[in-house]
Amino acid sequence: MSAPNQPLRRTPLHALHVELGAKLVPFAGYDMPVQYPMGILSEHQHTRAAAGLFDVSHMGQVRLTGKGGAGAAKALEALVPADIQGLTPGQMRYTQFTNEKGGILDDLMVANIGDHLMLVVNASCKDADAAHLRRHLANSCEIEELSSRALIALQGPKAAEVLGRFAPQCRAMHFMNAAFFAIDGVTCYATRSGYTGEDGYEISMPGDAAERLTRRLLKEPEVKPIGLGARDSLRLEAGLCLYGNDIDQTTTPVEAALTWSIGKRRRSDGGFIGADAILRQLKEGAPRRLVGIRPEGRAPVRAHAEIQDKSGRRIGEVTSGGFGPTANGPVAMGYVERSRAAAGTDLQVIVRDKALPAKVAPLPFVPHRYHRG
Amino acid sequence: MSTVKFTEEHEWIAVEGDTGTVGITAYAQEQLGDVVYVELPAVGKQVEKGKEMAVVESVKAASEVYAPVSGTVVAANDKLTAEPATVNAEPLGGGWFVKIKLSKPAELDGLMDEAAYNKYLKGLH
């Protein structure tokens, strides 16, 4: 985290955000657009209906290359529970950096680019992540923070059609594929992935080309700029964790319902930081679990609200919550005791000293529409 | 003719006789963004000047609405429960929150008139 007194950093698209009339707020040390004049609700709906363009250049992009013929994938597996060696070239996977207790230091994407790995990490953790990588992997890997690069996300059912006008080969990619292609003469690195539950791409490009390419994409009639406000409501409806809210150093991947991201081989062999705690939880079950929560009324339930069972006993806390424009009602996520984690379980959530009835709901709230091919 | 007064917390009150209609200003709804939920007090509830009277929630956050004057709630705008976005569309009209029967009409003297409120808004930037 940046100190509050440090000047806010700017992404290569900052001037464009100002020109587009964005409302800018401090986020992870950056001056970022929370919304544009269209407003969060319309931006959310536009992304679900057509294509939204997000500036996510504040996120960390790291290139990891094995030294002297050694594999970066094998080295990275010491820090994450996913099967990284099993990634084929052009394939990406979601995982977490874990600590000794099995807690999550950050969550990240890892792609196999043939002779190296590409990592995308959270903005608020990127300095700590780089230090963590250097501490553990400096001998085995070259660690390059690609801080001059921009990253934009194009998300929504029209994303492939739009991007395909510039780079037709992007249409052949499947969810979680990575590839290089040129957009308007500029070589970009893109993955078919995102943080909205929709089909779409995250596109990495040189910072000095970012404004020109973004303006070009924004000229397409389906594309509108989307701020962090809608990014949050979109990811919440998609049941995707936000680091710092839903997961942190005190929550394990098992508690956070991220067990699916732990590789089969890793479950038997371990060999990553915190493996003892995580493998024990896989075997014995975790004491608590992150679940979807659907409040019954219209009142939004927000982070840190107390969760109780029907008798009024505290069983957990909401970690993310708000109004879901596509779900058309309040949606939330939070941790509850394991025995209360089954979908359909009756709960109550305390909002302004009142107990609101709610139910454990299956995640996601809005079905994913990834292009799995 | 009604008298319209404003608070520093961006509520407005339009007074006719001994009753005032209360809402939030255009500036307030603009700052909040899309309103998705409004919680109103029950008719008959006693409210006190400067104390929380209602809650308005946007996609981003929950905010309190304070009573601009003391009195008794004599009507609540139930339309906002079904169509909270009315607060954005017509903050000074159909988006009113409650009507209050004033118990201390002299409290109005401490509120801003429209010219003073506009000047106050300019000072915020």
C-alpha cells in the first residue's frame, strides 16, 4: 500500500480519463476513474450488453524467465499452489501467493509464454509481490516488472467482434488463452480473460501507444469506457474475489472457495509455502467458507456487516456487498461457519442495527459467459 | 407560495404553512450517483433537526439523510421504495422523501435560502 501522503500515480491513460469526464478517485496509490458521465449503473449494464473498456494499467505485470535453462514454472510453484508446470504454451491459470499459514499474500494470473511466464498481480500488492519474488526466486529466475506497459480490459459479449476487427486471430482464442498480435501496427500481448464474468480480453501494450489504441477502440460503436465502480459490481455479480476484501493474509484458498485453483499434483506433493496448512484444510475441511449471500429485501448489505444464524448468533462477516444491477437486487459475499455454508441456508445480516433475512446463494449471481470454445 | 431552504448536508425543505416537504438537492444526487435504495421513516415518527431521518444508497455507498428541522413525519414518499432512481431524475420534485409537520418553525431561520446555498456550493470547489 502507498503512504497516504505520496502523490498519486497516473496510468498512461490518465489524460484521456480526464478528457472523457471521469470522476477520479485514489485507488491503490493511483488516480483512477471510478465512473464516467454515463454512471456506474449504465456502465455496468453496457458491459453486460455490449463491450466495456477498462483501464487496469495500475495492475502489476511481471515477466519471469528461468535462468540458465532452469524452468521458471518449477521455481514459481514454490510460491503458489497451482499446477504451473502443467501449463502449455499460450495457456493461463489463476492462482495465489500464499504465506506460511496458508493465507493469501495476493491473487494473480500466470501465463506460459513459451520461454517465460507472464504474471498479472494486484496494484495494491505489486511492490510486495516483486519483493517476495526476488526474495525467493532471484537465484533461479530473471524478474522483470514491466511498469512502463499499459493494460486495458475489453469486456462483454461484443468484445470478440470488436477486437476481431483489428486482430482477427483473437477470435480463435479460448478463455484463459494468451497470444501476441498487432492492433493498428502495435504488438500487444493479450489474454482472453477478465474480471466481469463476461467474455473478453485483457490487452497489454507499450504505455506510449496506449492512448492511441484506446481512442481507436473507443471509436467502435459498441465500446464505452467503464470505471472502477462498475468493475466492482460486475466482479461481485460474477462471484470473483477482490483482494483486500474477500481474501487476504488471514484467509486460505480453501476458506475462500478457491480449491478448484489448486493443482491435483500439488494436493499430493505440496511443495509451496503454506502447503501444510492448506493440505490439512483440504483433507479435514476449513472452519469457515466464503459464500454468496442473497439478502431478501432491497436494502444493500455492505462489507463488514455481521452475519448471524437465525437464532442471532454471530457466524461471520460480509466481505463484499452492494447492489447488483444485473441480479436486480442486493448481492454479497462473506465468510460463514462451515456448517452454515450450504446454498439455501437461512441467515440474517445486521444492517443499521436491524436483522435482515438472507440466504446462502450459489456463486456466481450472474452466470459466467466465458468463451470456452 | 412556499419557502425553500437548504442545509449544509444538501437537504432541501419547501415549507407551506406548518408543513415542510423534504428531499436532497440536485448536487447531492449528482455526488451520490445512481440511487438504488431509499429507507424512509414511518409516518408518525418524531424527527430532530440534524439527526438521521432516512438512508439513501447508491451503487457505491450508503449515506444518511438528516432532518433539516424538528417535527413529526406526516407523509413518506413510497414511490422511492419501488423507483429509487426518481431521486436522481427529479431530486427537487417527485424525488421528495418526507413531509414533516414542524414543531419548531424558528429552526428555519438557521437554514440557507437558495442564493446562500448556491454560494455555499461554489465554496466547496
